[in-house]
Amino acid sequence: MPRQGLTSARVSAAAAELADSVGLSKVTVAAVARHFGVSDAALYVHVRSRDALIEHVAVRAAAAFADDLAIAVAGRAGHQALVGFANAWRAFAVAHPGQYAATQLPLPPEVGTNSAGHLRLIELSYAMLRGYGLDEPALTDAIRFVRSTFHGFASLENADGFGHPRVVDASWHSILDAVHTTLSNWPTGTREQK
């Protein structure tokens, strides 16, 4: 019988908070059980394994991440949408490093295709870049460029990877200007892998 007050949603929320405070790799069923002061067995009523627990964190985090991005780009296009999207991306990644890491994990198809947050993240990315007038396959290439740029910056920032004395925000704004310039002048030819 489930312990009074312990629900799947509360377990997922606690795991997400734990991921942010100690790192996603340290999130275990035992650690979440300790948070609630219950036995590991009490959690297995709500989550079947550590992998499932991490999947719950990823789905929950993707929904929150998508909400932040949607608010940041609402009513904007082109450069303004890019800046809003980028700033929301960076803010979420820095404020919620464990949850952000969970959103970057590959998920089993049955989980990923049913995660509304993950689907919205994809839709928002494509919608923001459509403001640059890109069509396929350039649109997919541009998404890979933007995602790798923002993810790389956020990951380095979370790891204190910027040792140079230049203010990190100044670099960020320069990078956003460079991304905007690149997207505005995206190559029109296609180069297919043979």
C-alpha cells in the first residue's frame, strides 16, 4: 500500500530537486527515499527503477524547460526571439543543472514520444528558427548549430569552465550576435554526406 502523502509526482519533484543540488548522477532511489525518510521499498510503489526515476526527472524537467522557452519567445521573431530563447535556455540550465542534464539524455522511444515537454522543446526550437526563413535541410542544420552552441556554453558555465577574466555575460552577448549573423546568412546550398 502506498505511504500516506507519497505520490509519483512528489517522488519526481524530490528527485529533480536532488538532481539540481547534488548532480543527476547521484540521484538514486535510495537517496530519494532518504529525503522522505522512508525505505527504498516504499518508493518502488511509485517508480520501478533508478532508470525510471531519471526518466521521470527528464520528462518533468522538459515540461518546465519548454514552459520557460515558450514564455521567452512569445510574440517575438528573428533576433528578439533568438535572444529570448537563448537567455531562457541559459537561465534554466544554470538554475537547474541536474534537471537540465536530464533533458539532454536519450530516452526510450515509448517515453520520449509521449513526453509533451520534449515535443514542445523541439517545436519551439523549429518555430524560433523559422523566423530566419530557413527550410529543410538547412533548418535541421541550424537547430544543431544553435543547440550545440547553447548547450556547450551552459555546460561550460555550469562546470566553471570559463577561467578568463572577461565577463561571461559579455561573451554570451557577443556569441548571440554571432549566432544571429550566422543564421541571417545561412548557406543556401546543401551538402549531403555520400
